[in-house]
Amino acid sequence: MTMGRLWRDLHLDYFCILGYAPGDSRYNMIEHCWAPVTTWLTGLQLSDTIPGEDKNPEAQSKLSEEDRARKNATVLDNAIRDVHKCLDGKMYDSFKVTAVAMDSSSTHHYSDEAKVEELSDASVKKIKADIVLTELAAEYKFLASHSVQRTYQLEFVKCQDSQCHHCSNHPVRAKKLLTFLREFGGGHGFTPVPSDKVPGHFFTWQEMASKAVTGKLKIPALDEGVHSPINGERVCQAGCKKVFVSAADRDRHNRLMHKL
């Protein structure tokens, strides 16, 4: 729920999180963009001390735990700002990068991790008997209904439902992107397709987009071509764009989305 809350609270039109894909690097878009980021950060040194001091907080034995924590936070915030300066405003694929630095002292956070964890294994009866779990379940259903969940990729996308309070009150800003995804991508990012030009490789996102516009791309199913670790139902049969990564994941989804 953490990533979904971030998408919602920042009023993002589209939010995509990609994970490490061992044996399936075509799904690891992080690798594709890491080279320019590495270039921008080359030579950057992050200090482990506060300006004017010659020892880092951990080496200052006379500090109280409170002061040590405060100084460590300052060191971290300074490092975040230095990284921010290196990335903000750079151009990537003709687009300007907008980096956002978040101080460690930010008070905008959630502290209900224990309840969220409890929700994942709670029975329907237990959820209905607990007001906090009931509210979290409703929040989960909202976030899940705006998501596309695959083995190596998680996306959150604003919807077009006029009854959706969130999306109606925060209209889409990236209209061209979402219009394109809805018309040619099934409302989400493409599943990588093998290249017919370079054996053993896959079309880039841009190549697939060009083919989709001209009607030459058959939109693959979610996770098409990816080995499934489970038997039986792999994709939600109730219309959710959800690929199950385990039997427990399938049971959890069906319980929270379709039995409450």
C-alpha cells in the first residue's frame, strides 16, 4: 500500500515501480536508465560529517542518542540535497528530469505498518469487526482498483470513472500519455515483445509504441511469456489487472477485493 499511497497523495497521473527481474532483464527498466544516472553521479562525494566538524556523528562518543540521531539526519539530508543537485534539470531522452528531495525529518508519513500487515492475513470476519481494518480494506480496494500488478512491475493509473472522487477532483495532467496508454496499451505499460529484427532481444518501449499506433503490434497479455510459479488461476478472473505471484497472493487478493 505504500506505493499506492504515494501515487494518491502526490496526485500522480501515472506511477510505475519496476523490480529486479533475474533472468528476465527485459522487465528491468531500471537497468535501461541507469547508465546516464551513473554518468551524472560520477565523481560525486557524499560527506559523512556536518560542515565544520571533522568526525561523523557515530564517532562522536560524547553525544546523547537524541543529538546523534539529529546529526545523522542532517548528514543524510545534506547528502540527499547533493544528489538532488546532480540530477535535477538534467535531460533524459529529450525530457527534463525533475528530482524531488525529501528531508528525513518530513512528518508526512504513515505509522500503521502493523495494521497493514495484519490486514494482509485477516479473515473477512475479523476485518468487519475492526473499524481500522475495515477502513484499511476500503483503502486497499481503492488503490488496487487503480493498479496494474505484474510479476516485475507495479503501476498506478488515474481512472476515467466520473464517480471516482479522487480522479475527478485531480484531473489528468499528462493527457497525451494516458490517452495513448488507454488507446494502444490496454491502459497500462506494454509487456515486452521479442524483436523480429534482433534475435534474442526485445523491442524498446518506443518501438512498440510506434507499432501500436500503426496497428502492427498485437498487445500481449499481462506477463505473457513469463514463467509462473503457481498452478491454476494466474490472473484475476474478476477483471482486475492483477497477476498472482503465489497462491497466498491469489487468496489474499480474492479475499480483500472480492469477498468484502
